[in-house]
Amino acid sequence: MNTNTQETNMSDKDLMENVLQLEKGVCDLFLHGTIESSSEDVHKAFCMALNSSLATQDTIYNRMAEKGWYPTEQAEQSKVDSVKQKFSEKMSA
């Protein structure tokens, strides 16, 4: 075996986690491009790319969740209500 070559075996879960992280990074870049764009055409292009990337991110997340690779917890209703109230108070101020 050549010690200079190291083979890495990644599971499907590891690969999907990496792809999800990359897609989140792409979404972040497109979001900032949308916010910082100086012309309507550039803004629209970044916005379309952002929406496409968000859809891709959602698809990846859903596939991972289906396989149990991205477990989520159900939020307590009292906490959800508290956050809703907090933001509605800020919006009406």
C-alpha cells in the first residue's frame, strides 16, 4: 500500500451532509448578492438563483429527513407562541 495515498470512504449520509452544507453556502452567497446588487437586472438574477438554491436545499434536507439523517425536534407550542408574540409586538411598535 502506498502511504502517500489515503483512501477515504464516505457514507451516503456524509456525502449528503457535505452537499447540504455546500448548498447552504451557495444560498448565503446568492442572498448577499441579491442584497448588495446595484441594478435591477443583477438583483433579479441573484434573486432567481437564490430561489433555485433554496429549492435545492429544501430537496436535500427532505431526502435526509426521510432517511432519518437530519432529525428534528418538535418545538413546544408555548415557545412558538412566545416568539410569535415577541415579533408581533416589534412589528406593531
